[in-house]
Amino acid sequence: MPRLNSIADLERRRSELLADHAADQPCVTICSGTGCHALRSDKVNQAVVDELQRQGLDGRVDILRTGCHGFCERGTIVTILPLG
Ligand code: FES
């Protein structure tokens, strides 16, 4: 990704990302903060990727690695959007 040097660059990049993403596409978020990473969030991520592929849904569901949600002791935190 090219370096963003101005607000105009940032707005252009935002428009590009929004154009590439369907607003109604489901998304699985997987916390990758320090606590969840220590609890092997990488394995959870791989399991989600594998299951989406197995069900033929890869490319139809976004997977987003996030930062800490503040519930580290309950990790790995996973949410499914828009279901919450
Ligand atoms: S690191 Fe995942 S909730 Fe804090």
C-alpha cells in the first residue's frame, strides 16, 4: 500500500476500500490483541478460514482481525456481524 501523505490520500484510500466492500457482506471479527493472541487466536482464525472454505463461503464472508475488546479473560473473542 502506498504511503498516505495527506487527508486527500486518506479519503481516496477510504473510497477505494469502500468500493471493494459490499456493506451487507457478513463479517467475522477475531480478536488478535495480546490476551487473545496468547490464547491462540491464530488457531481460531485458521479454523474459521477452513470452515468457510469447506462450506464454499470463502470470499463471501469477510474475516477481520481486531485489537483488544477489553474481555481478554474470555478470549478468544469472536463476533459475527451483522448478528453481533
Ligand atoms: S486481547 Fe482479545 S479481548 Fe483483549
